[in-house]
Amino acid sequence: MTDLGHVRELWRYPASSLGGEFLGKMAVGTSGADGDRLFGLIDLANGEIARPDTVARWQKVPHILARLRSDRSLEVLVPGTDTWMPAPTRETDAIISDYLGFGTAIRPFEKTPAPGYAGAFTKPRYDKAPIHLLTTASLARLQALHPTGNIDTRRFRPSVLVDIPEIDGSFPETEWMGRRISIGPVELTIVEPCRRCGFTIIAQEGIDHDPNILRTLVRHNRHNFGVYCRVDHTGDIGIGDAMRLLPS
């Protein structure tokens, strides 16, 4: 089997809507990347979970970074501070609330192991796909269509970014529906395109607000960018691992 490309970046997002965590190696189970989307940020007044894609007051949330420690406890870094803080705690919730301008709290999602945590849990907004895959060829295609845009990986929150040669006029992974691929020992089936929302346009650290990102995807790729994958065979993947198409 011929290598289509190689892993350039691996990401997980321990807290939904908060900034992600770059990894050198990722353990992939049937539900996706280990440690991915275990926590959510809620409005204390009504329990609403953060919605930066549609609600303006939440749009600063992606500037808050999240990571997991080796013991799988959560830490966050809030703009204006220089220290990673444990979460969920009252102190951290208060700092995030001050940053956003209204009362918020980090809560584990239901069924998330949270040793020592005795507070309330919350529900995710939606069921996440196990693996979200994006290629550098698609990033390059979007850049060509929107040359003044900052086409940064962080806008699109993939689990895996694969470096493949550019294909003129194509978002290649969008054309692989139903195909099986391997990345290192992990085997995946590409099940559906990733339909994009307003999250792609909002500002993050070093990234400007840019509505033309989404307008370009709507116009040229039916709202889609990247693909969602089912995990057929689990394992660990790392930077540089080869991606291959498997026999149908």
C-alpha cells in the first residue's frame, strides 16, 4: 500500500470549546482520542453550555487553553494570567467568570472519571465524532480560495492533521466517504464530511475574526471541511506516522 501522507499534527480538546492541546503521540480508542472533550464550560445562571459558534458573549472562550496532566486532571490557562490552574475549582471558575464577564463554571461531562470531584456534572451539546481528520491539501485549497485569510489549523479543531500533496481544485478527504484508512496501527472508516459552523470564523490568539472563512467553505465545498471517522482498530499514533488507504 502506498503512503498518502504523514501525520503533521495531533490535537485533543480536554474541555469543549476551550483551546486544544498539541500532542506528540495520541492514544486512540473506539470513542476517539484519549482525554478528548471530558469537560464543558457552563453559564451558572441557566446551565447553558458554552456556544462560541452562535452566542457573542461566549466568543472569548477559545482564548482559554486547556490541557491534561499526567494524572489526567484538568488545567486551564486564562488570558491575563501566567499560571496553569487546576479545574474544576471555585478559584478557577471565578477567574474565568471575571474574564468572560458573567458567572461560569467548568463541569465534567457525565460519565467522565473525576477523582476527588464532588460537584455537579453536565451534558455535552452534541455527540462528538471519534476522530476528525483534516489534510494540509485542504488547508492549501482554502488558502488559495481565500488568499488574505489566516488559515490556521486551530480554527478547525481536527484530531489529526495529515500532510499530503496538494491536489489542484480539490478538498481531497471530502471525496473519501466510505473509504477505510490506516494511520500507524489505527484503522478508521471515513463516515461523513465535517459541516462547518461559526466557530471557524471567530478570533483566537493570533487569529483574527474572519467571516469569509465560512463563506468560502459554503461557496466552494458545501459548508464542509475535513471529515469524521469511525475507529475500527485502536492503537497509538504519533507525529510522522504514515496514512494509507486500505482495500475496500
